[in-house]
Amino acid sequence: MEEFLRNNYSILITSIEIFAVFVGLIFYKKHKYSDAKYFIFILVYLFIIEFLGAYTIYVEKFEFLHNVKVALKDTLFEKNRWWFTLFWNIGGVLIFALFYQKVLKNKFYANLLKASTVIFLVFSFYIILSNWKDFFVKSFSSIDIAGALIIIQCAFYYFLEILSNERVLKFYKDLNFYISIAILIFWLIISPLAFYEVYYSTADWNYIILKWQVYLFANLFLYGMFAIGLIISNPEK
């Protein structure tokens, strides 16, 4: 299992994401007149972020990128932590927050989420600017936790809203239900790993393999729920 993950981890994660994007594109026609179409755009965004962020793997694996590898050596961009901090830990949270601001019918909840999102953005860029050198070499647990709080808010407000009206009777037909369950559990699983990021080193392959296993199964659940929701939900016009 360990050797298999070492050789195929990035391929497995990419395959899971491609599957979800593929399902989204297939069912785009079904959802194109609802807010769900924006969620399909989110899936495409997440795939692009993951694909481009894996440039550190590409330059190691592909000989024709040797010159790029040499050019990146000893530069700020040699590692890809900056990319995922900016476009996943911040950007990913931001697009889900914007999506839920469209989904939520309760204006009070939507405005609370909007205010929290602004605070999150200000806080995140303050952390980055205050630790500029670290931005390129490590992740920030404070941003990870703050982002998880925004995601929890998104799901919490959505569940509060559907529990207060007749929509709860048909929750299983609502795509947003599957999205909310998926992102809530995913962020609750991966967020605690931010506190152990200091152990992420090739000197400790046991931790690396454990982290990969957690991320692999978390991504399976996340994108699996997305795909199931797109297939069985009924779009709201």
C-alpha cells in the first residue's frame, strides 16, 4: 500500500477530480437553469487548481521539463505551498462562500456569511504579508482553520434554512444538501492536519503516507458526494 501510494497518489487524486468534473459536464444541461451550474464551474476551478499546482511533480517526473526544474531551483516557486495557500486554502473557501451567498434565501444568513468572508480575506492576507518568506515554503494553520470556519458557516446556515421550511421534506432531491454534507465533513477531516504540518518531511514517510491516506479517502467522499448529488438531485428553476 505504501509503495502504491508513493507511485500513484497524485494520479489517484486527479482521477477522482476528473470523474466529478466529467459528471458535472454531463449533467450541466440538467442544471444550467439553476444555481447548480455555478457549482459545476467550481468543480472545474478546483480541478484546474489541483492540476496546475502539481507542477512540482511534473518537473520531477518528465525529462522534457528538466530546464524548468533547473529554473525553479532555489527560487521562491520551487515548492508549491504558495499556490495551494492562495488558490485552495483561500480561493477555494472564497468560491464556496460566494456560492452559498447565492444559495441562501435568508438574507440575514447571507449577509452574515458575506461579512465573515470579508473578515477571512483580510485576516488571510494579513497573515501572508506578516509572514511573507514563510508563504513560499509552508502552509499556515491559522488560514486553514479560519477557512474551515467559513465552510462550517456555509453548511450550518444552509441546514438551518432548510429545517425552517418545507424544503426539508425533499432534502434528498436538493444538490445543495449533498454539497453541504460533503464540504462540512471534508473540512472537518482535513483541518486538524494543519497542526501536524511540521512533520511533513521525507524524513518521516509514515506521517506522509498517513496524510495521503486521509486526503485520498476524504477526496473520495467529497467528490463522490458531489457526483451523487449532481446525478440524483432535481434542479430548482
